[in-house]
Amino acid sequence: NNQKPAQNKPYTEIKNETVSQSSLLTVINNNVQVKTKEDTELKEVLDKSMTVYAGTAIKTSLTGRAVVEAENGTTTAIDKNSEFTIEEAGENKSVIYLAAGSLWAKLQKVFGWR
């Protein structure tokens, strides 16, 4: 048998194969700011909604509120005076980070159960 044993791909190579999905950010109340991977500072969201991707930070003011709807079915409502980052957004996995404030999330699937 001249077959070579299967070799695991390096972690970075596997990670690059993951397709990042977009999410729709909708401003519910005014004063919502975003910072993408490419931005150096937070910018005011001027439109009612915008597309956001993994790496985007979202900050709401004392009166601001927003909703993030991911392609994988996850909906996250960000309350006033909150700081939230979309760490990862994929077909089967969402990773979010809440630095301050509060949020409400509706998940499509948790740990393999529906």
C-alpha cells in the first residue's frame, strides 16, 4: 500500500476556508456608531440600515438601539448604551462579544439542537 497518511491542514488554512457571512444592521433609535475592520474610529450610522461583517464593532448611545440580523438566522437586539462586536459570522457559527450594556438574542440553532 503506497498511500500516504492524511495530513491535517494548518489552522490558518482551515480558517481561511470559512466563508464569512454578512449581517444586516438596522438602527431602531438614533445615535448608533460602527467601526469596521478597516476603520480606525467609530462612525455614526446615517442610514436606517447597513450591511456589516465579522470584525464590526457597534456602539449605541444613551438613546440608541439597533438590531443585527445574520444570514444564519440569528437576530440580536442591542440595547441603549451598549458596545458589541461581531467576532465571527458564519453559516453554522456566530461569535459575538458584549463589552458593555445589554442585548437580546434569538438563535436559530444552539449546540446542534433546533
